Amino acid sequence: MTTRELFDLDALQLPEALVDAVEHGEVFTRRWVVETILDLVGYTVDRDLADLRAVEPACGAGAFLGPMVERLSESCRRQGRSLLDAAEAVQAFDLLDQNVRRSRELLTEQLVSEGWESDEVRKVVDGWVTQGDYLFQDCPGQSVDFVVGNPPYVRLEDVPDARMSAYRKVCPTMGGRADLYVGFYEVGLRSLKPGGRLGFICADRWMRNQYGRGLRQLVASRYSMDLVLVMHDVDAFEEQVSAYPAITIIGNDEQGEAVAADTTEVFGAEQAKRFLTWVNSSAEVQIDTPAFHAARLPHWFSGDDSWPAGSPARLAMLEDLTDRFAPLEDKATGTRVGIGIATGADKVFVTDDPEGIDVEPDRLLRLSMVRDTRSGALRWHGAHLINPWTPEGGLVNLKEYPRLARYFARSGQVLRKRHVAVKQPDRWYKTIDKVDHGLTAREKLLFPDMKLTIHPVLDEGGFYPHHNLYFIVSDAWDMRVLGGLLLSRVAQAFVAAYAVKMRGGTLRFQAQYLRRIRVPDPTAITADDKVALAEAFDARDVEAATVAALRVYGLTELPD
């Protein structure tokens, strides 16, 4: 079924608000950036470009089209081919009629000035540039050799509901609050022939944000992320925008070697040429210059979870450690990462004054809080959980606990309004999470949710963690040795690469980020290194912990 059969496209006429959004979402790319992308995807004059098919999904005034057609023209001259032979070689779209006219005028003037017959020029240019929505085009799958451009920056709230619903149906990766550019990636990738390549300059937030999960999964499962060139501080556009751009090159191939690169504000046309030379011909694994830093990775990062951020050298190190070591959470060692208890009503379930609470004594459970971990050692301030759970995992029978029943009844209105109670009204006094009574007595490492640096604290047993604390338990690790490893800047590097950064550089040490940490087999660590890690943990000596961690990971240094 075609897109036109699937949707009534006439009923999805562009409303004025979306036209305004598209116009304001146009960000025109500098010529040298366009040339760099064309070189990276392999759209070069030494190839017979008339026999290849290149698509520009949102052509605007022709920032990409001009250099593309210039190369196509030169290729035709070299190959002794007519311009009419290239009638199917370019396909460009734009929503706005004025952009289509401007692009056609640009190409016509350009080709006529290069000596092509005006009749031929008019025929091919009219066919190359079309008014339409790229996301709704009926393009046969895997029919395109190149997709290049700068997709529009249009926020979800600027797109009418009916049109956004249609977008989501044709672009399943556009989940959550996805920007329109996510759909351009999906449609472009699905159109590539085997060996075809997509090259965009676009915001890189999809690599880490929740709304990019579907696109990350698509890329990781079916395509090859060949190159990422981060350009946050580069003057890449004709006007100043806060777009956090990166050049991404993705191929319809099996994943192989990938290049991760970052730039400084001095990166420009000449530095881009040096970068291209390194990418295409150098045997160096890494390169550091005042304008850019780059590293070759054995492959890109897998899965739909957030991809890491960091310097190319740091990313190369993380990928190496990911390949060589097991994840922290591992059934083989019985190591588990979890979060403390969420109650949904801490004012009812948590108290610092157990003597002032009239409940049965066995309903009070000592609770560890973030404040107890600040010194680096567990200093308990006396918090207790008023515990409605039995050791077997069920809710207590309030008839058997009359004092607890009276206590909860006094806050019954508050407890019954909670979502968890509305869903299960007969279990209105439950906490959101169950209490795992076996956890209380176990040794565990505690991690405050928000901290500038990683902060493992040892609970030798006897406390249950509150929900602002994450914990690690293990059957195989000496917790002081593991604590030293996790105190190190190597462990910090894993979390910093994946975690959400808050104002002021504060990191979220949540379970999904702690699980990203890779660790050696505890039985493979030498006795001396175990002592060094444990002593560094006890002393809260990050430098000593890092030195020992570098040895056990087989690293000579921690890249910046």
C-alpha cells in the first residue's frame, strides 16, 4: 500500500503554523561542511555519479544541492556522458514552494554557466527538485546510494496532531517527544541500497535522549555507524544556532570499524581536509590536533540504550574495556544493582523518631538515607521504615497488628489517594516497592543518586536503603575491593559517558548507568591489587584507587 493510499494527504495540507515552523527550522549549512559530508559518504567526481542515485530530503535553498550537482556535472564531463544520462541521479524534496523555486534557479544558473544546454538543464532540474514531504514519499526500499543533508529542526509541539500521527505511522522510531529529524534518519536509512551511505549534519541528542531509543535500535541492529564528528563549538551554519550538531555517516552494511571525533572552535575548512586525510589514509588509531581529536573504534556501541559521550580517546577506551570485561551486574558473580525502597508517602512510612510512633516494634526497619553516606562511611542518623511487609513478601494482616492498623488509619486518606493504592484498593497501605528482607543483613555498596563524582559507601549489613540510594550486592566480590574499583576514575568514566548531567555538572548514578561499568573477574585480581583497592576505598583515596584500577584493567593511563 502506498503512502497516498494509507493517508489522505490532501487532508494533511500544511497548516500555516507548520510552514512557519519549517521556515524557522531551516538552518543553512556552510559550503565547506557540505563538501566534507559529500567526501565522507563517497560522493566524489572520480565515480560515475550519473549511474548512482543521491537524495537530499529537505533541500531548502540548495546548500547541499549546489555542491552535489557541481560534482555530478564534473563526473559527467569526465565520463563523457550527457546531462540527460543523470536525469535519475538526484532527487530533492522540500515542503515549501519558494525553496523549490530557489533550488531550481540555483541549479539552472549553475549548470548553464558550466556549458550545458539550457533545454537539457531545464528537463533534469525540474525532475530533480520536487515539492513534497520527504517522510511521505513512496520510494522503493533500498533504491538509493546516498542520502545527504541537514534535516529540519522542527519541534514536536509545532506539528499538528493529525500530521504528527501520520508521521508516527510511517516512522515508528519517532517515539516520545522526537524531533522531526528522527523520521528523516529512519526514512533515509530504509531507502539505502546495500553499501549505500547516509550523511547528515544534525543535532546529536538522539544518541542519548529517550526519544532516540527507537532510532538507536534501528541503527545498531541493521546498519553500520561509520563516523560521528561532533561539532558543538564549530561555526558550521550560516547563522548562529544552538543545535549541538554532529556529522553522522551511517552505512547499509555490517558494523565494522567506526570513527569517533570531536572538534574545537577553530575547526574549519582546512582542518576538515586534514581530518579527511586521516580518515581515508592514515594508519594511526588516534590523532590529536588543536582543531580536532579522533579515534578509530573496533566497532560502534550496541543496543538501544544511551550511547556514550566523551572524547574520542575516552570512547575508544570504554569500547576496549566493554569488549574485554564483563558487566558489573553479572549472574556469574551473583552481582546485582538495585534501588532502595520507594514508598509513595515518605511522611507516613519514614520516621526519624521511632519512639514517637505507636506501632509494633517488629514493624520498624532501620533505613539508610543519602545523608548517612556523605562522609564516605555510613553514619546512620536514625531513620526507620514503618514496614507493612512480611519476611515472606506479603502484606501484613492489619488485624494481627492493631497498633500499625491505627497508625495507618490516621493517614488513610493520604495513603488511599496514591496511584498504587487506587490500582489495588484492598492493599491501600502497601509501599510502592516491596521490602526484600534478605537485603537488610547483606553487605552492600550504596550510591547516592546525585553526586559530582562516584561515591560508593559500604553498609556492612543491618540497614535497608531508601529510594534515593542505589545499591550493589555480590556473592563473589570482597565489597571493599569492589568499592575501591568503583571509587576510581575508571568507574567514574563509565558513568560520566552515559549518565544525564544536571546543572553544575552533577551526575545521576542510577542503576542503568552503574550497570554500564565493566569489571574484571574478581578471581583474576592479584592479592597485592586487592589490598591496594581495599585500602584506597577505606581511605577514600581516589588517586590510589585509580592507580590500582588502571593496573587491573591493563591500562597505562586514563584518557582525558
